Amino acid sequence: MDAPSVQLNLEIREAVVKALATRRPLLHHLNADTSWLLQIPRPANAVKHGSRIYYNVLIDPWFVGGQSDVAKWFSQQFHATASAVQSVAEVEELARQVDLLAGGFRSTRRLDDDKQYIDAVVISHEFTDHCHKETLLEVHRDVPVLATAQAASLISSWHHFRSVTTTPTFKDNADWHDYSLLPLPSWLSISRLTAPKDVLFYHSALLITFATHPFLSHATPKKRSSLSINGDGTEDLSSSTFSEAAECVVYTPHGIPHTALTPIASADPPLHTLAFLHGLHDVSISAAQQLNLGAKNGLLAQRILKAKYWVATHDEVKTGGGFVSWWLRRKAWTLEDALREARKDMDGDDTHIQGTGGWDEFEDTRFQDMANGESRILE
């Protein structure tokens, strides 16, 4: 490498180290579809003696090979473009490199001693584009898995993971601490939001909540939740948490009706939505079944959440076929298209959609259409 290239490489690395020093969450798009790595900075008191800086949550991993539900003749799909990572081992290495950079090139002894860098796996649905067996079996068996009921049952049947936990449903006026199930740390909870009459929970959302931002905290002692359902029923009564406000990431690959988001608005202590992962494409099977709710529903949801980042997900147009593909209908919206259409539907009365705030309440929303392999610091 010549001298200018070396200099550029050093400058880029220094810029990355400086950005990571903010100790804010990182989001990595691992494929063109809906596989993600969320890196949550651990609280300062949890980073001691060279231990890792980030807690790494792997979401709906599917990297290589096909996926099929019911039977191949019914539906089979493949990624249209190769995933940015090809294996769980590559995700582990990504997490290791980020932690190394975030630590300012501190000693790597503790990092190199870790057997794995994925701290938890979260699965949103039992369908194989979210719950992909071949990919999941690459994850170390000691990594806890949190999944919806049907997915948890399926994963448990493989007899691979030591801990498979069903994500509880977050209710109105809830305290997020009560959903911090062991073996999660007390400053993190993972639950889900569901919509009435959605018996298959197709249009649901995962809610990942964490209290690591120092400006959100206020100290009111609270006991550790006893909702652990990891099999042994045990609870760490020696630990305590604080009843503090927290940030959250809402992940809904098929979309969730905006009316089902009221538990976030009524949460006590309050939840601040950092990122909202909801696709733009409107996908249905003929006129019979709505699959992905798309950008217009996302606008209504964002009005409630007021997320700092809206990130598109599950919009990859995959290759493949099968019986279902004959009836599949897709409308690829952009956010601008959805805004324009919503205005038209309301005959210019923007208060119907936006309440008293008007359309300008979206001005502070940072929409991110993150490409395959792209990463973002969620400031």
C-alpha cells in the first residue's frame, strides 16, 4: 500500500474510532432483506477490566441458501443478491472488530478469549425467511434465543440451543423492566407488540428496550423482574435496577397496525423510540391477504412513535417461485410517494393523518434506506 493509501486508511480508521466513542447503538444490515445486527452499548458500570463494550443482538438471520414454507412447490425463495455476510462466523468477526475499534485499540486479550460475540438471537416469526434453521444452527448453542411462541416451539424441537424463551407481549401502561427476562441483563428487555384479531400474529412487532443512555435515567430503585421463563424459574433477587426511562427499537418486518402501538405511548417509565424498522413495500396475495403493510401504514405508525430513525426492512424482491408467486402483488412505495398519496386521500386535510402537528412533524425523522451491508450509528 502506497503512502497516500496508508494515510487515507489511518484517517478513516481514526474517524470511525471517534464516531464509536459516542457510545451509541449501531445497526448493521446483514443482507438486502431483513437480517440485522443491533449493537447496544453496555452501561458504563458493565464495562470493566477490558470487557466488551457492546451487547450484540442478532435479528432474523438468513444469509445463504433458500427458504421454503409449507413445501417448495407452494413457495420457495432465494436472496436476489448475495448477503453482505455469508455466515454467523462473519457476524461474530464484525462484532469483534467494532468492539476493538470502539475500545480505542485497547488490549485484545479479553476480546480474543470470548467464545462468541453474539449475546442474544431474536426471532420475529416462525416463517423460514425469519427463522432459518440452517443459519441458526451456526449460532453457538449457549447463546440465548428469544422468539415468538410458534418460532420458539420450532427452535426448541431442534434440541440445539440451551435456552429458548418466548417473548412476552408488552401491555398498556407497562413498565419495561417487567419484561427483562433472565438471562438478559437488567438494563435490557425484549418483548413484542400484537394487534387485535391478528390470530397468527403476522402483523406484530418486536420491542427491544434498553436503558444505557445516561441522560434518560432517574434513580428509583426497583426489583428485578420475576417473569423468567427459561425453565428453571430462577430469579436474581440480589440484583436491582432503576425505574428509568429507556430507548427502544421497534422491529416489524411485515408492519403492525398503528393502533397496536399504544402500549409504547402509555409506557411508564416512558419509552423513547430510537429506531422503527418497517418496510415501504405494500405486498399482498391477490386481494385476499395483506402481507406487508407498507409505507402508508408506516406513516401512521411513525406519527405515534416519533422515532428518531425510520429504517426500511423486508423490502427485498427475492427470486424463486411456487404456487404463491402467481398471486403475489407488490407495490414498491417511496416515502415521498406515501406522503403524496396520503395528502391526496385526505383531500388536502393533513390534520386527519398528522393531528394538530401537520405534515411538518416528519421533518425531524431520519429515514434510512439501509443497503445490504450498510451500517449506521444511531445517535
